[in-house]
Amino acid sequence: MTQEEKDMFRLKLEEEIRKTEIQIEELKEQTKPIPPENSLGRITRMDAINNKSVAEASLRRSKRKMSRLNSSLVKLDDPDFGRCAVCSDKIPVQRLMVLPESAHCINCAARH
């Protein structure tokens, strides 16, 4: 990866981190407990509980993504950055720009 590509990628990572931070905060709001004193009907309460479960799953995924993004940002200056964690092949820059948290090449990602 050239220095120019690293600089572009760093900007992409920082942008993704900001977006993911906002998403995490929004999801935290959606996963707050549903107070029993709210006068919801039985069906509405079931919908609210279901929506909360979906938001909790999204929150877990977003937190994992944030962890991988931060890891990529820390490792960006390592000489091995941009290599697949499984096969050590070079991960195409285009893939990293689309999925900046990716640690696998397309072939290894498809197998896992």
C-alpha cells in the first residue's frame, strides 16, 4: 500500500469510526429498558420488545465493527498492514475502502 493510499484509507477509517460512534449511541437509546408503567397494549409491548432485541443485536455488531476499525487504525503503519490474517495475501485497496474493518482477502472471507 502506497503512502497516498494509506492517507486515503486513514481518512476513510476515521470517517467510518465517526459514523459507527453515532450509530452506537443511537442503538444504545433504542436498547434502553421498556418501563412497565408505559401504557402499551400487549401487541405493542411485544413489538417494542422485539425491536429492542433487534437493536441489541445491531449494537453488538456495531461494537465489534468499532473494535475492528480501531484495530485497523492502530495497525495502519505496520509493514504487514493490508495482508490477509489467514493466508497473508495482499488485500486489495478497493476492498479495504469498501470494508475498512476487513482483515481477510475475498477468498478467505468467503470460506469463513
